[in-house]
Amino acid sequence: MSSASKALQLLSYFSPEQPEIGLSQIRRMASRDKATTYRHLQALETMGFVEQNLATKRYRLGPALLQLAQVREATVPRKAGVELPLTALAQATGETAHVVVLSGTTLYSLLSRESPLHTIRAVIDINTFPLHATSSGLSALAFGPDALFDVACASLDRFTDTTPVTADELAREVARVRETGFGHAPGLFEREITSLAAPIFDQTGEFAGAVAVASVASRLTSELETTIKAHLAKTSRVITRNWGGVLPAAIEGLWSDFLSPSKELDPML
């Protein structure tokens, strides 16, 4: 990994739950020595990617990122294309729906919507999604760039006793996704949560992200799973179209039982 990559990687540690991070803390999170971490933070600060809070001496995301985010949203309006479909998906399934986008080899959270139907529900509180332990990640491995598999195998952290932690185990999970068109993560990342995901494609014709529904595992009956898959397929079609893409014929074939020419989700557009 280049020095620039290592510096930019520090940005991924910031989140709404952790908006400010001190030098010692971020050094530990990144598993680097203090001098190197400080040098990377200084480089990011020079470019406006981070800034130091003078009162706390901790670092936070800088104003340059706001400008980049505005340019990104203006030129590639990903979020605008998912807001209505995602809200409808959460309402239709009664569970938490969310969308991730692929940037490089990392899956980033774009937007989530929770259903008010249940008081106990899945909460999406991570910014990046493990490729090997989430339904969105498995969708990326099944339908995204081939190089993602090696990236995933380099970081096979165990989150639960069902998390795939070998290349062979992961390959079997990915094969199942390719057979059905749906990522399926039953307790792979959190024991109590089962998630299902469908891939999203953009104007390039390539995998661009995934839409997923996360459910409390004890609530996921076979009937609810079928309902979720049906709405995931339709939502994927809508978001893919909103992003300028078309679902590959092979995936349409896998989802033929769930999709119909009526495009039932069109009212969400």
C-alpha cells in the first residue's frame, strides 16, 4: 500500500458516532507508529481532508471533503436515486433497508431506512461493509470485479461462529449467491441479524453497489424471506434504472419468479 493510500485510509475511521479522533487513538486503530500516523494526518490536513479541533486537539473530517461530496452527488447522484425506493422497501418488508456503493475495493454505506413496524429492529451503524460477512459484500463478490475475492480473503475476520474464515468457505458462499442472485448472510456479521441483498448496476454495466434488507433473525420466516426477495429484486431493478443501468439478463432470469413486466415500484420514482 502506498503512502498516499495509507494516509487516505485514515479517513475511513471517522463516523457520526466517532466524529473526532485523537492521534494516539487513530494510531492504534490503524496499527501504525505514532510518527507515521502524525505525518499522514499532517498531509491530510494540508489538503483540507482533516482538521484539528483546537479545543480538544483531536482530528475531524475537513471542509475539502464537503466540496468533493457535493461534486460527487451533483455528477453521480447516487443518493437521490435510492431515497424513495429504499423507503418503500422498508415499508413493504417491515425491516431495515439499506444501500451500499462500491468504491475501489470497499463497500461504503450510502443510505439506510428503518421500518417503524417493530420496536426491535436491525440498526445500520457501520460505514464500511466486510466483503465476506455481509449479504451486500457477498453480492459484490458474486457480481463485482474478480479482484474483490482476493481482497476479501486477505481480511477474513471472524465475527460470529458462522462467519466464513477460509477461502474455500467463502467460495462456497459466493457460489450460492451466483445460483440465486441474492446475497444471504444468516448471522455472519451479527449473530442475531440475517440479511439479504441484491446487486445494483449503473450506466457502465458493471456492479455498482447493493440493496439489502436486515432482519432480526428470529423474525425471518420462510414467508417473510420470500417477500423480502421479491421486493429486493424489484427495488434493485428500480435503483439500477435510476443509476442509468440495466439488470443483466442472467440476473433477470434468476429472479424471474419475483419480477414482472408491470414494474410495480414505479410509483416510487
